Amino acid sequence: MAYNEELADRVRERLADLPNVVEKPMMGGLTFMYNDKMCVGIIKDELMCRIDPAIQDDCLEKLGCREMDFTKRPMKGYVMIEEVGMRSENDFNYWIDLALDFNQRANSSKKK
């Protein structure tokens, strides 16, 4: 199993009422694209969130949050959330909401 299916189901349920959500296998895990932009994903047992880079430092102080360093280099605007940081529904929704909020302003990497 490349990613946590239970976590994937949690994300699916949370995004179920939104239009334009597409799941794509990516980075050895699963990515949820919203409006053709990477929004959240799952790598192994962690939730990946694309957030506003301006708030990343504050987010990194929260329990279970760390920089995404998938390529051994930190990626600005991307954080990984361990299970302890999204155990409660409120914590889980906090991270999803941050990603959805930034998605409205994020640039699409879709090729034209």
C-alpha cells in the first residue's frame, strides 16, 4: 500500500460536495486536484497540504506538522501532517480548510 486508504476515504468524504475534484496518483501516493490545482494529498500515512507560503512558518509550529521535503529540499507552501496532527475532526478540517482557502489563489500548473 503506497498510501493510507482510510485517510484517503476521510479526504474523499470531506471533499465530496465540491465540484471539480480529481484524484491522481502522484509522488508515490494520491493527490486530490481541485479546480485543476494540487490541493491535498496522501503520502504513506501523512496528509500533504498545499497552503499559503505566507503562513507556513506559523503552521510548522502546530503539532504533527513539518515541511514537505520530498526531494530532500523543503518545498515552500507545502506541509506534511502526521496522524497526531489530524487525529480529531477539528484538526483534520483545519488543514483541509487551509488548503482549500489557498487553492482559490494558487496558480495552476496545468499545461495549456
